[in-house]
Amino acid sequence: MIDSQTTFDERQYAAAFRRDGYFICEDVITPGDVEQLRQAVASLPTRQEVRRKRNVYGVRNMLEICPAVRSLASKKSVRRFAAAVLGEHAFAVRAIFFDKVPDANWSLFWHQDNVIAVKERHDVPGFIAWSQKSGVWQVQPPAETLAQMVAVRVHLDDCGHGNGPLRVLPGSHRFGWLDDELDDWKNRVPEVVCAVRSGGVVAMCPLTLHASAASETAGHRRVIHIEYAAADLPAELEWNNRIGSAERHELSPAHRAPR
Ligand SMILES: O=C(O)CCC(=O)C(=O)O
């Protein structure tokens, strides 16, 4: 397990993450932790189950509704994937549970994640496309906000090529929104398949171009996807959660939306 300081070099990790926009690490949590999380997820009330974006099976608001996921988000071995890149004050802002099973199988075309969850709606320049999902405000921030976030995806099942793994285009997180350049990126940059075993992690910048195919197998493909940030939002906007750090940090002026 990478809790032993010897096997996880934070500097090497952070350099690779900043360059590639993703990182795969096996054996981050124990089989016992995996089992506890599987049980915690299985015992969520069914009314919390939602479908997210085009038939994607997911459960939102996991930091709010699942204490085991709150603990996971603060666990050193998991949080360090965010802290090594964003700084020690990194905090978890949102978590989603994803599963793929034969009767809830799904795929997603290449995209960048483009929303964050905030406590209340305040119309601030640069923050657009407001919506409310499962009672929580979602908004598209400037790309710079997402560029300063890390998503840590904790796997609760072995996820090989046939299980609908995440696929990424390395380096695509460094260029802002890529809607108009998607074809160029797909043609030019070989995709990486993020195969990882149960208990492992895929860390990803939300701006990294990613896609996900349907699973070809009968089992689960359970992932707890935790997003971390490290800076306050501008004006009156507040992250919907700040788990794992009590400190508040201002965005640098370069990343602050004009008022
Ligand atoms: O879990 C996956 O395979 C993909 C999830 C995804 O693309 C997303 O969160 O935007």
C-alpha cells in the first residue's frame, strides 16, 4: 500500500500528473477498505440513485450522503494525489459513484468535465450554464478553475480493457477548452487506457480529454470519483463542500474571474 512513504514519490507523481493530466497507481487502499466501501455504496437508499448525463449510472452528492466516502476523501493515501499537485490545503469538493453493470451499462464520448458544484447561485462573470442537480447548484466555471483541480478515482473492482475503463488523451488538460480541437487531438495523440485493479486509483485533471466505453463483462465496474480543489471561488461563490482542510486560500489574481 502506498501509505508506506517509501513507494510513493510525491514529486515524481506531481511532475507526471502536471505533464500528462492523469496518473495510475495500484494498491492505494486495502482489500478490507474496498469491501467496506462496496457495502457502504450497496446500502445507500435507492432514491439516491440517479442517472447522470446521457444514461450514465451514477450517484451524486456522495460526500453528503455517504460517511464512508467522506472518510475516504480525507484518507491520507487518497488525498495525497490531490495534495501533491494542489498543495497541502487541498480539500474535496464533490464525489460521485459510478457503476457499469449489464442492465446499467453506458459509454461516454470524448469530453472534458465542465461543471463544479457550489452552495448557492451567484451570477459571477465567467461562471455560466447554471443548473440544479439533485438539489445542488452546478455551474461551468472558467477552464482555469478546472485546470487547478484533481479528480481521484478509487476503483472498487478490477478494471481491465473489457470493463469499460477510462481512456485519456495525455497532455490535453493544458490547453483550456478543446471543443473545436477534439478531432485534431484524437488523430494526433494516442489514447491511454486506464486499466487498474481493485484498490487502485486513477488521478485525473477534469480538463483531460477522456472517454469511457461500455463494459463487455457481466460484473460491476464501481468507481468512487472524488474531486479536489485548493482555492476559494471568486466573489460570493462557495464550493458545495470543503472536506479535508479548514484553511481558505484565495485564487491567484490570474485565475480570478473579473467581477
Ligand atoms: O467513469 C467513467 O468511466 C467516466 C466518467 C466520466 O467520463 C466523467 O465523470 O465525466
